[in-house]
Amino acid sequence: MSEIAGLIFDVDGTLADTERDGHRVAFNRAFRDAGLDWDWSVALYGQLLAVTGGKERIKYYLKKFDDSFTPPEDLDGFVADLHAAKTRHYKTMMADGVIPLRPGVEPLLRETHLAGIPMAIATTTTMDNVTSLLENTMGAEAIKWFAQIGAGDIVPAKKPAPDIYLWVLDKMGLDGKQVVAFEDSAHGVNAAAGAGIDRIIVTTNEYTVDQDFSQATLVLESLEPDGRPSISLEALKRM
Ligand code: XBP
Ligand code: MG
């Protein structure tokens, strides 16, 4: 096993439980603003998570769940506008402190930063959303703790494609065998594994708990169940 030379974190579902009470609610607010009567319930949103990326998810919804809607000729423009409105709502919610980091996340990030081990982010969501989550939970400085942030449309193919992990690894100058990835979903695990990462830690959430994590090294309910860390940085280094 190579020595750990970096940690790569997914954001949605991993750093924070952003899907049900963050992204979903922001989507619904954007729909309402646009005069659409779409309402993504908690259960429907679970099905929509089959597709990563907000713009891609809206198109998937139209294709699979709402064939009564006649989309405008410029579908991409329509979806991009809706998605931009959704991002504005999401950022407002983050500024209001609606979503905290998951238990154990901040202590691990802080300890890794202090230990001088490079950290990076590999996410499907936008850079705007990553920044607002980190700033509003850990303060403006925290974004600088990450050597690289791979986010949103920076790669054309989103998770479960490995592209975002390959992009981040390339920028870090590291090989998949030198890092540990943190994920919450099967799509994320498949993306990391596809990029050659063989040490993958999953923290599940209500949407992902029953997914197939056979490619993961460790599957945890949380980094800090019962208020105590389930894995230390020292243990990570020995993984
Ligand atoms: C997260 C996502 C994102 C968010 C919405 O996947 O799928 O699409 O739901 O973000 P992962 P945007 O955690 O695997 O990166 O609307 O900003 O695209
Ligand atoms: Mg995720």
C-alpha cells in the first residue's frame, strides 16, 4: 500500500446532508418562481438522485416523470436559467445556516489541514455551492485548505464517470493509489474506483444506505456516530 498523500472529499451527502433539505428545497423554490407547478417530494427526489448534476436531473425529471410538460425550444437555456435560480436559492439557504456539516467532518478536515496532508474536493455540484457551504459552516478561510476543487461542469461527464476524480488527481499530481476518497453514494464510489482509487470510505445517508458499496473499503453510518470519531487520521494513514 502506498503512503497516503492526499484525501479527496465528495460534498453533497458526504461533507453535509445537502440533498433532502438543501438542493431539493432550492429546486422547488426555483420551480415556483418560474411559475411551474412541479414539486419534488422527498420520495421522488430519491428517484431523481439516479442522475447526478442539477441540470441533468431536471432533464431526467422531464423525460421520466412529467411527459405532460411541453418544453420550450431552447431546452438547454430553459434548464440553465432554472438551475441558476436554484443555485441562488441554495446559496441563500446556506447563508441562513440551514445545513450544518455532518458530524466528524470539521474535526477531520481541521486535523488533516494541520497535519499538512493535501485535501481536495471532487463534486458534481457547482463551485458556488461548495464555497457557500464551506464559508457558512467553517468560515471564509476553510476553502483555502483544499489544494484542488473539482466541481460542476469542469468535466463534461459527471459521476458515476471517473472524470472529476481523474481531473482532481491530475491537478494534485497524484495517483489513485496514493489517496483516500470519501463518498456517500454508489455513483460516487464508482467514480472514485473508476479513477483507480482503491481506498474509499463511505458515510451513508437516508438516500444511499441501501446502495451497493461493494467497491468501498469501509462503510460507516457517520464519521462520528455517538459523538466519538469512528476513524482517526492515524488510522487513515494505515489503511
Ligand atoms: C451531488 C449531486 C448534485 C446535487 C445538485 O452528487 O448530484 O447534483 O444534487 O447540485 P455528488 P447542482 O455528491 O456525487 O457530487 O444542482 O449544483 O448540480
Ligand atoms: Mg455525494
